[in-house]
Amino acid sequence: MIGDGIGVGIVGLGGMGNLHAKSVRAQGADIVAGVDLVPKKRDQFADEFGAQTYETHEELVEDDTVDAVIVTTPNRFHEPIAVAALEAGLDVLVEKPLAHTLESAERVAEAATRSEGICMVGFHNRHAASMAMFDEQHARGRFGDLTHIETNYVRRRGVPGPGSWFTDPELAGGGALLDIGVHALDLALYALDFPEIVEVSGVTRTTFGTSEDYADPEGFGDNWDAEAETYEVDDSVSAFIRTADGQTISLEAAWATNREESMDFRVRGTQSGAQFDIGDTDLQILEAGTAGCDHYADIDMTGDSSVTGYGEQDEQFLEAIATAGDPETNTVEEALTVQRVIDAIYRSSESGRATQLAEPQLEATTRLP
């Protein structure tokens, strides 16, 4: 199996950490170590995976059985953990976003360029069946030139409760945009092959998190407290992004808003278009023709439900390690571009006007000999 002989350490033993641990173990990797501040989580992880557990990431990095590290902590701690692992020559997969601020993300990227290890970032929706089918049709030229993408990650009610790290700007760096909007934004930039961005306009809002009568019918925020002092982040965002080639992206992301939920991803091309739900298995292609008479042709494609974004992403991480090659996707450079656009959205919202960007040329990260 692709992961045979690779010792993986997980930093952050919550839901995401356990998900990655199960995923890479299913692909043959050995779960050799785990880190968490909470003793109960360490004990549960040790029992399930037979792994050595530690209270700090510094201890894990010094463990000779660890070849690769997966980071699933709150955003603020991505940098110190990833940098320590990269400086030790270990391979690293960091959950999205790359960091809680642009400056922090840049420091991770700098460490990656110096490291003997690789660094990948957890944008798993790129690898869902719907996107895999879109990629293949796009590679065949079916859509012509892509002109515009509408991308949405909108919850009707789904604010992580105040008091959690998600709503603490010091730990998260932002709210709905950095938590779920980042997925929608990354997918759009990925579909356009990470074009040069020239202008970003955005508005972020904090509307529901401080409301004393916030309705939460599904109980998403199980520790809701309207009096909490840690709700200083955005709960929705609207943004528009323009590229040097005239391609555009419109983004809607929200933890809560008075509209139906949506994870729509809609692509307009000069030959045909496509739409699907982010992370789903189905893809619809929208075309028109003149054969017989003028007509529309909508084609529904259903992907293999066993293809999961997390599984495919973790497989590519392990494959890059096993082959000692540079990652072909989910690169730190791509994640840094996503972070730059997010930073520009926040700056645009603060200033009340569009942010002009001079996007630097992406440079491939290569392993040192």
C-alpha cells in the first residue's frame, strides 16, 4: 500500500485529527504519535491507534518514528507546529487555512522552501468525485475558456458557538470566511489554475453572533452564549475577484444568513458550463446546440461514491512522501495565494473599497538534496 513504512504523527486529536488518522491508516501508514493538550483525548487516541502521545508538538518532532506530521489544531498554532516539523526535515500536511494571518502563512511558506520535507495544505474538496469529473472534462476542452465562477458555502444557521476557538479572532484569525469560505475560494482558484489576481472587493458582516435571540433550530452551536466576549469575527461575506485575464469569481460564504443553505459551485465557459455541490459526487454539464433545432443539453454525471476528498488528498500526501517527489496539488504556494485573497477581502471590507493586488509569480517548492 502507498503508506507502507511511513510513520505519521497527528497534532490535534479532535474530530479532524481522528479522521486523518483513520484515512492514512487505511492506506497503510503507521499512526505512531499524537499530540493534544487534553489528557482524555490523548488516552482515547492511544487506545484506538496504539500510538505514543505527547502534550507538546516539540516532543513529537523529536520522536524518531515520525516521518510525517498532520496538523489539525486551531489556525493560530499552524505556524509554530508546521515550522518546527519542516525545520526537522519532516513532511507536513496542514489543515486549511494555511495560517490565521497572511504574515503567519508567509512564514510557513518560507520554512517549506528551506525544508527537506514537503508541505501540503488540506483543501480536500478538490479531490471529491464532482471536481474530479469536472477536471477531466475541462482537460478535454469541453468548457472552452472559463470566464466566471460562482462559488457558495452558505449555512442558514450554523455558527460555531461563541466561546469556542472558531469565534476567537486571536485563535482563528477570522470567522466564516476563514472557516468555510476558504474552501469555496480555493476551489474557484483551483478551477481557474490559480490565475494572477488583480482586484478584490469584499464585505464581511457580523450580524448573528451577538444576537440575544439567535435561533438555532438544529443546535449547531451547542455552547451558544450571546454574552460571550469572544465573538468578534465575521459570520458572512460577499466578495468579487477579478483576474488579469478578465476571469471573475463571485463568492458567498456564511455561518448564518436568512436564505436557504447552498454549496453551489457554478462554472461558466465559452462552450459549456458546469454546476455541482462542493464536495458532492454529482456533476451537471450545461450545453446548447443547433442539431435538429436550437436546444439545450443538460448532462448529469454521477461519480463513484467511494471517492472521498479526504481519502484522495491523504493518498496524494503519502504518495509524494513515498516517491520523494514534489506534491502535484495542494501546494503551499497555492494555499498562500488563497490566503492573500482572503487578506485582501478583509482589507477591502475595512476600507470600503476594492483592494488592488500585484500577485507575485508562484514558485515551485522543491526538496533540498
